[in-house]
Amino acid sequence: MTNDKDLAALASQFHALFSGMEKACGAYNNIHPDPGSTKGKLKGDAITERKPVTDKLWELHLSGKLGIGIIPIQEENTACFGAIDIDVYIGLDAPKILADIERLNLPLIPCRSKSGGLHLFLFTGRTVPAAHMQSKLREIAAKLGHGLAEIFPKQTVILAESNDLGSWINMPYFDGNNTERHALRPDGTPMSVTGFLDAAEAVKAIATPEWIARPLPLTLDVLNALPDGPPCLQHLVEQGISEGGRNKVLFNLGVYCRKTNADDWEEPTREMNRLYIRPPLLHDEQERIIKSVAKKDYFYTCNDAPLAQFCDKGVCRTRKYGIGSGGAGGLVLGSLSKLMTDPPIWFLEVEQGQRVELTTDQLLSPIEFQKRCAEALKGVMVPVMKRSTWTDYLRPAMENVIEIPAPAEMSAGGHLAGLLEEFCTDRAQANTWNEILAGMPFTEGGKTWFRLGDFVTHVQRKTKAEYKRFTISKWLRDFGATARVREIDGKDTRLWWIEAFPGGTGKPWPVPDSVSRGDAREF
């Protein structure tokens, strides 16, 4: 990048290559070592900004003035790129990962991350559903033995109408060729900016939508040995199980054998020990494991090494002899985001391709969560569970929650302010004081009067967020509204009034003699 013209051209190319959500992006500044990390992780000021992604923004990134992050999921819930984020900073075996990518002929471009991990980027020439991109990357991550890695796009759907946003990933080539965030060739040497762009074009030619939709190939031996079995066991058997995980793997192979044939599974388990464990476990150890599998309750130990590193839960649930879909473990929770309104609004992915908007009460209560999913989602059965079980199940999502900045109109009560203006100006207006009792706001002398309950009903009808009555009452006071008791049709009626909004009638209306307007008391 020797001049502004070259920089502008490269910025345009990067913008097109990393085409994601265009209305928001991430920024990561003030980067420095994290003193509390034992992994060599870097930390900094990470923010999400609701501003357009432009070529000028990419110019700032490539010139080293502002590091940016791009949200892979597009507004239409599609994607044209994604990444596997291998966030191992100390002891990362990068040469092995590069060799495995080459050996398996995977169309990935590995790039060093800001902390020295790896981002494995996948680009496609035509956009695909974000769910397909995420699923393919999970499959590849499991194949590489990094099934616990973060996958981008993190979301498969975005509730754009509710101001939901996706998660962003840091972009490579901050400061152009003067960077450590560069792509790597198979031999580990860095690629230049232009070399990276050329490699990306080659990847796009391979990673067509059809390729993304096809499962990665497995050897015929594995398909014959573990038909319809868990992907983790298939990957482990394919590469051979060596010392370090032999007992755990044989136990899970025994579970698989018992699932396939509950009356004749012990000898097939012994055969798998002979065929796939290197070296095979000795007789006594083998029999102890078989005795453990023979207990009444037997399940795959999905969260234990080495199975977890090769896990692809979404696919496993579809396999006849996989983990199945029953019980709490069968419910797949994905990305959890928190819209920073007051009160906050939560977005949780429940099953791939379905995302639900929740209040805090609905998120934390298993019963309320079950009811909300029944109302909002299709074909999702949420199992009944105790609150303590639900809390444990939800904890991983809560620990990785993504905070989304609220739009200006939703922050600091802006959402309620918009709803109040709509309530006072856009709906049917009362022509008399009596009509307030029919649920309509009444404007006279530059003041708009209404009942609290009618406004609460309007809020609940217009938004999925659950605002409690006392919350709205407190907000109205903060907003500058005043509470009064007025006599209407011979009865004391509690009302609120605010200065009339521009566009409100503000027109005095004749009031029947039966309505008293003289006795107003604060409450």
C-alpha cells in the first residue's frame, strides 16, 4: 500500500470479501497483555457500534488507525464468510493444524489472531443461510479436533425488528503488511495482503453452496464400524485412539454398542478395543470398562476429553445412536445476547435457526422460558426441569453473553418515550374527559391526560419486552409526567398528565356539565 489510491482499492476488496452486517461493526482498541490470563491472551477496549461499515472504515483498519470487527451474519440471516476461532495462545500446535487443513483438503485460510491464536476463515462465492455456514464450520472444527472452538457466525438468525445484532470477529491485516494478524501458508510463512486476497478467491471457488451443504467425507471403514454413531467417535476412530484417552473412548464405544444392540454388545466392544485402541487396553482394564457400561444408567460422556474436542452436538442429535433429543441435554442453546435497555431485553438461540426474545424473568425461570418458547418458536419442545437444573444448564450461555448497545431511541427510557408519544398522538384521541374511561388519552390546554393502566396496555401490546406497572410509573415520573386524581363522571380517577407532544391535538374540547374539572389532587 504505497499510496491512497492503492489503499482505497484494497479497502474496497476487503469490504466485499468480508461482507457481513452493514449497519454495525466492532472496534478493538487499547490492546495490551491481560495480566490475569495464564494463556497469553491480550485484552483491550471492545465495543460494538451501530454505524455503517464503509470502505473508509476499512481504510482506517488497513492503515493501522482503527482495528475493526465484522459481524458475519447479514441482515437477511445469510453469510458469505465465517471462521473457526481457535483461542489457544500458549501451546498452540499451529503446524499440526496447518498440516491437517492441507491433508483434509479443507478450503480454509488460517490467520493469526490478535493474541496469537488462529482464525480459520471460510469464504463462499455466493451467500448461504447463516445456519449452513455455522453448521459446516462446526463440522470442520470437530474434524480438526477443535470442537470447543467458537464459531462465527455465532447466530443463525437475527431479530432485526427488535434491534438484535450479531457477534463480530476481529479482522486480519490491521496495519496491512505491517501486522502480526496475517494469513499463513501451509508451511507457516506469512501471506501478504494481496496474497491473502488471491487465496480467498481460490477458496471461494471450492466452497460453493453445494460443497457447504455436503457432509465431509469419512472413510468406508468408519462408516461400516460406527453407522449412525456420534461424530466424535467416528473422528476418533478414523484417526486412531492412542494413549491418553483410551479408557474414556472405549467406555463411549461400549455405550454405542449397547445402544445398537442391548442384547449383544459386550463382544463388539471388545472387538473395537482390538481394532481401534492403540495399543489395546489390557484384559482387566477392558473388562472393568465393560462392567461400567453395563450399569443401568449409561450415557455418552460428551463433555470429557477427548470426545469434547471432536464434538458436533447438532449433528449428533440427528444420529440414530447419537445423544438423542430427550431430556435437558437434548435442548441446544446457542448464542445469548443482551440488549442494554432498561430493563434489558435478551435474545437466545434455541435450536439452530430459531431465536427467541425474552425478558429477564422469562430467561431465568424454566417455566416462563418454556411458555415463551411455546408461544414464539416452532417445533421446539422445552423439557420440564427444576430451577437449579435450568440455572446450571443456562450458565455457559450467561458466562459468554454478548452485550448489544441499545439504539439511541431505546436507551435511557427512549423506547418508552417513543411508545408514550405514539400513545398520545397516533391512536384514537378522546374528545371528552369521559372518554378517558374508554382507554383514550385526552388533550386540552397543551396537556395530555391518560390513565396509567391504558398506557401499560399499549406498551404490552406494542413490544415483546415485559414492563411491570411500577417500572412504567417510576419512568413516567422521571420523564416529567405528573400524577393527579380527577373526578370524572362523579368518581375519583387517577390520571397522569404530560405536556402535549407536537402533533397532538392540544385543542380544548367542550366538557359536559357532569364532569368536574376543579378538584385535582396529587397522589
